[in-house]
Amino acid sequence: MYTGLHTSLDYGRRAGMEETRKITVEVPQATLALAQEYTGAGVTETVREGLKHLAGARAQLELRKLRGSFKFSVDLNALREDRPVRKSRK
């Protein structure tokens, strides 16, 4: 049995699955119903999507804090010269 479990865990890591934690959450029924209607998914997937959304929002906030901290010098003409010329389709 250990071998099967070990193999399953290894496969999950290779497939991009993260370590998970089982939780119990009490949420208002109406809020959950609206969220599920939006995602079209079950409870677990809806909660996962909500958590991913919050993590993304936090990452965006952290990036916004850096605004103006970096100076980028981009020469658009040089970038355009480096790009191959496309042939027009007819």
C-alpha cells in the first residue's frame, strides 16, 4: 500500500499539484450559491478559484507598490528593426 500511495503522491507533484490541506468552512448559502453559479463548478473548485483570485489580487497589489521604482529604457524603433518583416497574406 505504501508503494501505491508514494507513487500517487509523486505523480501529483509532477503533474503540478501542490500540497493540499483539508479545511472546513462555514459560508453563507447565498454567497456560495452565487459563487458556484459564476464558476459553474462544485463547492471545492469554487473555493479553490476564490482563493486563487485572492492570491492573484495580492500579487497585483505588491507589483503596484513597485510602480515607478524601475526605469526601463526601451527604444521602440530598435525593437521594430529586430522584428522580421511579415509577408502580407492574400
